[in-house]
Amino acid sequence: KINEEIEQGTAPGATVEEIIGHEIKKVNQQLVSYKHIKNFTLQEEEFIKTTTKKIKRFEELK
């Protein structure tokens, strides 16, 4: 959906972070408060993964 908005130009001048933030606000309205998405981070590269394709969480914290 976000790609569609960017390609169609329905969000002119908006950054990817702003578009995602807007979508998160919509989702948070439907969730109870303790399940709200509080923050997010965009990153260029994929997470480091194990051979079973699970994220090495402690490697990311280093």
C-alpha cells in the first residue's frame, strides 16, 4: 500500500517515514493502548540471520 501511494503520488512531498508514521497511527487507533506501535526504525541492510533464518537479536544490539 505504501508503494502504491508513493508511485501514484497521492502523498506528494511526504517522506517514507511520514507515510509509515501515518499508517501506524491508523493501526494504533484499532489497537488497545498496550499494543500500540511506539517507534520504528528503517534500515538499509537486512538483519544478521542464523542458518535457520532467525534474526540474531543479540548481534544487532552490539
